[in-house]
Amino acid sequence: MSNEPSFNEIDILKLFRSNKANSSFLNGIGDDAAVIKIKNQKLAVSCDSQINNVHFKLEFSTIRQIAFRAVSVALSDLAAMGANPLFFTNSLHIPKGFSKKEISLVKKGFIKAEEEFNVQLIGGNVASSKVFAIDVTVIGSLNNYISRGSYKDEKIYVSGNIGSANAGLNLLKMKKLDKELVQKYRAPIPRVELAKILSSKGFLSSMIDITDGLAIDLERLVKFKRKSLGAQIIWSRIPKSLNLEKYFSKKKIFEMVLFGGDDYELLFTVKKDKQRYFENYVKNNNLNVFEIGTTNATGDIFIYKNGKNIKIKNGGYVHKF
Amino acid sequence: MSNEPSFNEIDILKLFRSNKANSSFLNGIGDDAAVIKIKNQKLAVSCDSQINNVHFKLEFSTIRQIAFRAVSVALSDLAAMGANPLFFTNSLHIPKGFSKKEISLVKKGFIKAEEEFNVQLIGGNVASSKVFAIDVTVIGSLNNYISRGSYKDEKIYVSGNIGSANAGLNLLKMKKLDKELVQKYRAPIPRVELAKILSSKGFLSSMIDITDGLAIDLERLVKFKRKSLGAQIIWSRIPKSLNLEKYFSKKKIFEMVLFGGDDYELLFTVKKDKQRYFENYVKNNNLNVFEIGTTNATGDIFIYKNGKNIKIKNGGYVHKF
């Protein structure tokens, strides 16, 4: 939110990405979650930080909401792998001024997440710091995991409205309240169940969750294994809340939808030979998925809007340092 | 190091300790590491925070040492369970001023830990923060796990010198350098291999690692399951570096050994019916363990020194908020 650029998260992740896949660490660093194998059991593990004035502001959410969201956001990474979330741990950084009541609100947020997502807090660590932060690590079991990295000419889908969470955040900054949009920012719902169904059926060639923005996460999705891949998405097909138009200009809506982030919706591609089966299954089971475009071999991300193909540069929200 | 008391870590842990053991979470919150069961595989999971000016100071250690120590300290919790460490993740909080080179030193510290302890970094998360911090979560496999909670009339052991790490920290504050003592503070070695051997042989009734001080961790060890338990340890039997006397008064040495913390040595009790077998095994295999006292049913912790039994109040270093 408020960081001066110096170098960005991608550079740092590259630095840490030297750890390659092997017989016990199946997917290498850089995917949504690590896939490990212990004896014959596959597990997905992911960690996520929520830091005050970086990932949240205490003026925009209650502590309970922030704690709940810390778990949601971490679980969304497991959803993106098709994992079955089971447990989480937390490292809590508490500033001096915090009261016991404020800390108990963290616990209440965790309890809500436990109930809502059927996961269990198994341990944690509390430490004093100048900055309030919650680091959550989630662990799930895996049967058929879905990595990033699409093939060409595959259809691209999202699991729900895009841009709403960023709109909610912008409304909070403007001191306005729209229940639907603000809720989407404050309490995103990781699409765990949908992801489990889609991956168990063998439909998907790749999947990611939208954290930093549709544009940048689409690029991460399609180019993960093959740099030559690209995609075209159709503006009119991207599901968007009708409420966006109540508060924002067309230009702002375009930016929020493509570059906003924080949606935690799934973004995935379907295997070509499963396309028909997938479409039937989705219709028969009334699943919330929306086709928004197609992968291609252009090496670039395009958005088709008002009869024009717009090339998107490395966009979206990348944490700057 | 520098926190004003408001309420302490124990209070907060109690708040989070409502999660009880069940069929998939075997030991409940409060032990050194969580023991979980996924299908038939038991795992130990633990997380630990290293926060600038709380757990370390950049003037006392290099960034590489701090990163290495972050992994060591987390692994020590797995050692205390008798686990076999396999993987770790990290959440990195990086302040604005950090250079790429400084971040690469974090990576170098992790690589050293990977090599030294045969564990693998499987993923992480980087975020900007005002405070430099490293949160590490470690995962290991478990066969026979050792919980806290001794029985009475069992012998108490430690795995190495106590008080050295705190002495090393104090020397750094005094701008003095003693290689042995400072090294013990900067680069503690988690006693993973020793713990694996001792637990696999079925010798132990309970185990913990010494993080906050011998006195407080002894109390946590013996009273974990039975509040009525107590212990007597013998001052002269506690292994201590001869170098302590070069720099510190007798009073200060007493404080550092009992209340200093940061040693990451194992503290454990041996089952009465395995005592003889244990003693023979230790002798034949030349293992570094030191008998320092006996558990009892007094409900209190005593130290025997110069012909006197001194009762120790809730001592040691508990993180204050």
C-alpha cells in the first residue's frame, strides 16, 4: 500500500527460487504452495504474512477480521493447489500497546476461520514487535495437485467477481461503505471446495489464486512453465459486481479489475481433452465458474475490449520494497 | 531484550491453548511442536519468530548468522519432540532500506542451515515491514514422539553447557569477544541427532529444549502434565563453560545459568525402568549428556548449592509485552 519501490517481490522470490523439485519436494519454490511427500503422503504447505500498514490497516478492519483474513488468504494458496486444508500455525507479532482484549480478538478471528473452513490451529508463537503482524502457515493433504503452467489454446476461467476487493479497499479509503464490496476485501472466501472438486475430476491443466491482480496472476499462471505462452481475455466476460459502477469511473473499474488484487478467486485453465466433460459437469452441478478467455502462443497477455486488443504490460500489484 | 512488561507470553499462550488434542492433532497446543497425524503419518510442526531488537540485534550478528539461527532455533523445537526435521518455510519481513545484497545474506544463512541440518527450504513469503523479522516454520516426521511432562523420582539431564549463550550475548553487549561463548549465542546447534537417538530407544519420559532459561524450562518440563511435580537440581553438576569465570562474577554466572536462556540444549527425564539401560547406552556410545538432578513431588523447583536448597520462583526469561 505505502511502500517506496527499491526492488520488488519478484526479484526476491527469484533469489529464493534456487530450490528445485526433487523426490520429496515435488514442485520447487515459486508455486502457490510447496508440495512435499513424506513417506507416501503428499502435503501442501504455504505461508503468508499480514503486516500492519502493508497488508491491512487497523482503521479499515477489526482485529478479528484481520486474523480471520490472515487464515483465509493463506488457505487460498492451498485452494490454488487443489489441496484439502487441515491445519495452521501462526506467528504473532504484537506491539507493546496491545491489550489482552485485543489479543483475544486475534484468537476469535482464528476460531471463526477454524469453524468456517474446517481447519485447526495447532500451534503458534507470540513475540513483541513494533509492528503488528500475523504470519500464518497452512498445511493440507493432497491427492491430485494442480500446478501453475498452462498449455496453449486452453480456455481460461475465474471463480467469481474480479475487482470487488480492491473496490472495497478504495471505498474504505474514501470513507464510504458498500457492504458487498467492502466484505469482499475484509473477508475473502478461499475457494477450497470448488478447487477440490475441479482438481479431483482431472479437469485442470493449471491453477492459481488471484492475489496481486488478474493481469499479473494470469501472466504467472500461463507462463510458469513455458515463457512462450500468452493469453487473451475478454473484458465483457470477466464477472464484475454491478456495484462497481455506483462509485467508480470506467477507467478506474478497468484498473481495479485488471490490477487490483486481493480477490482470492481461482484462475485456471481446462485441459483441451476435458473441455466438454468440464462444461457439462459445471452446468449439471451449477458451479460458479466463468470463462474469460483463451491461452495462446503469443508470449503476451492481451485484453479484448471495445473491439480492440490491448497488450498488458507487467501489471498488477507487485509488492515493492 | 527491551520490552516493557504489560502481560507476558504465558498469558497469551494460555489464551491460545484451548485447542485440545484429538485424533488428528495428537498433543494439543503448548508443547514444543504440534504433533499431527495425516493418514498414518505423524508429523511435528513448529514455528518461531526472530524479530529485530527483540530476538536479535543487527549490531551483534550478521544477517547470515541471524537467518541461520532462525532455522536452528525452530529446529530445536523439533529436536525436543524427537522428530526428524525435513522441511522449512519462511516469512520474511524486510525493511525499506534493505539492499539486494542484504537479502541475499538471508538466503546464504538458509543455505548454511540446509547443509548443516539436512533440511530443505520449500517456500516462503516476502513482505515489506518497518521491522526486519524472519518467521520460520519447520516440519519433520515423527516415529516415537516425546512430550513434556515428567513423573516423580526420575533423573534429569541436559545435553551440554548451560549459560554460555546468555554469557555470549552479555559479552557482545559489553563489546567483548569470547569465541566459544559468543558462538554459542550466535549459532546454537539444535540437538536433533541426539534427540532422535534417545527417543528412538524409548529411554525418555519427557523432553524440552532450553530456550528461556534452565529454571523456567525445567518447570515447564516437569509440571506440564502434573502440577504437583517438582524437581531438585544440583548446581555443581550443571555443565558450564570454564570461560564464564573469566568475565563474570559468581552471582552473574548463577543468574545466567539458571535464567539466561538461548542455550537450545535438550533438557529431559529418563524413565525409571530404563535408567540402567540408558546409562550403559550413553557410556558405550559416548553421548554428551549430564545428569543434573531428580524430579520429586514437592511442586517446586529447587537448586542445591553450597549445602543449601534454594527454591526458584517463576524465573528465567519470559517474553514480556
